[in-house]
Amino acid sequence: QAKNNGRNCYVVFNEKMSSDLAARLQLEVELRQAISQQQFSLSLQPQVDLRSGRLFGFEALLRWQHPTRGLVPPDEFISVLEQTQLIVDVGYWVFERSCQRYLDLMGLGLHDVIIAVNVAADQFLQPDFALRLADILQKYQLSASHFELELTESTLVSHVSQTLDAMHQLKLMGFRFAIDDFGTGYSSLNYIKQMPVDTIKIDKSFVMAMLESSSDYQIIVSTIAMVQKLGLQVVAEGVESLAHLQLLQQYHCDLAQGYYLSRPIPETQLADFVREQVLQQNWPAALLRRPE
Ligand code: C2E
Ligand code: MG
Ligand code: MG
Ligand code: MG
């Protein structure tokens, strides 16, 4: 009887495994097509400087328009891109596309904003990463100082010396660095202070919970204070309401990003957003009512 059960379990397990594997392989095939058939695009989400009340820059976020499934969220496909190394080519595509959008911004008269680009560990660790970025910048005649590279804590702690070398090289070229999703990984500020980092992005899970959870609230308040003591800039992600924003302003958080301020903007709508909202000063001033 036991043996029989065991065999049934074995069979079920196997079927589940092979259907997972089939789905993964299917996704992989579709992602390769996505590259060749230009199904990827960027959305750009504004970051607001809470001191000046002005646009600081945009984070570039990858979007996949699947031919039948519609828009697929990054959380469903970035990990497959990472596992298959496709993230390396897609990552360069994202950087190049960000350069094109930066030229649009300059054409509209915005010269002092930045575009932040997410970089996966495997891409960052490519020996020619810096060279490839330099080539792309050269092609568009753009300076590295317009761009911030977002790395996660796990990227930083996985290959420490290699990562540090690459960071120093890219820093010399003029790139800014941000630590993304801060607080969800294993790094400490003590460790990060040895790296040429400009910005810490507090993970949205803390921000989204801070109104209900006193521990998340305390993490936010103390992270802001510590980051600023280290002379770095702090960004709060996931700002979904005025209440979030006012608390962050009260604790002198430098920058904010989130749905309350703006959803990520499809790249085809970026120029309209800049013309109608940013340049007309309709945005973000009205959203930044200071707490009394
Ligand atoms: P991330 O880098 O932490 O990006 C921020 C995510 O938070 C984005 O999700 C954004 O749409 C979302 N978000 C922004 N404001 C709010 C808010 O107020 N509330 C909520 N609930 N969410 C908010 P998205 O675009 O789905 O991207 C998810 C993740 O996928 C990114 O997290 C990043 O880790 C990864 N990703 C996206 N684009 C790229 C890329 O080009 N390259 C790489 N390597 N990873 C990328
Ligand atoms: Mg990011
Ligand atoms: Mg993040
Ligand atoms: Mg993330």
C-alpha cells in the first residue's frame, strides 16, 4: 500500500515538474520572439525631489506586450530572462532605449534630470559591461552622468570584489549608483558605505506598510536618518497616498516615487506628460501640499 502511494506521488510529482518545465520552456521561446519581434517597451516612472518639489528623474521599467496574453508584468518574466541569460541582451536594449528617451527629454528642454535603469547581477558581471555602456553612450553622444544604475543588495553581496571593481570603473565614467529594494536583502549600511553609491531606495513594502505597522514606520524613519548621515540620497518607493508623502516629508526624505505621484508612463506618452504636466508646472506641485 505504502509502496503504491509512493509510486502515485512520484508520478504526480513528475507530471507537475514536467508541466512547470514545459511552461518555462514555452515562456523562454516566447521571450526570444519578444526580442526579435519588438514586443518590449519601456515605461518611465517619475521620481520627485521633495525639497524642491520638482521632477528629479525617471526610472525605466521594462514592459512586455505579449501577442495574446496582453501586458505581462515584469515579475512574471524577469526571472526567466535572468535564468536564461537573455537578461544580458535585454538589459543593453533597455539602456539604449533609455538613451533614446533621454534625447527626447533634452529636446523638450529637460537637461538636468536622470534616468535610472535596473541592472541584473548577470549583466553587471559581464566583463565588457562598462565598455558596452560606453559604446551606447557614444552612439547617442550622451554623458554617463544622466544615468543611475540600480543594483540590488543581492547583486552587491554575491561577487564582492568583482562588483566593487566594476562599480569604481563605472563611477569614474560618471554613472550614478542606487541600491534598489533596500531593506529586503542582506547588506548593511556599514557595508554599502564602502561602495560608490549615491542613492538608497527604500523598498516599497516598508512604505506601503508604514501607516499601519509601527515597525515598518520605525524602519523608514531610521533608514532615512542613517542614509543621510552617510551623505547619501534616500528615495521612498511605493508612495501611494498623500498620507505616505506627508510622513516622508516630515522626516525629510529626499525623493519619492509611487502611484500617488505618478504611475509609470508608457514611453509613447512621455513627451506629452513632460509638455502638459512638467513644463506647464501642473505636476507635481499640486500633489505636494506641505503638512501644516
Ligand atoms: P523595481 O526596480 O523595484 O521597480 C519598482 C516597481 O514598483 C515597479 O514595478 C513599479 O511599477 C512599482 N511601483 C511603483 N510605484 C508603486 C506604488 O506606488 N505601488 C505599487 N504597488 N507599486 C509601485 P514593475 O514595473 O512591475 O517592475 C517590477 C520589478 O521588475 C522591478 O522592481 C525590477 O526589479 C524588475 N524590472 C523592471 N524593469 C527591469 C529592467 O529593465 N531590468 C531588470 N533587470 N529588472 C527590471
Ligand atoms: Mg528599480
Ligand atoms: Mg525597488
Ligand atoms: Mg525589484
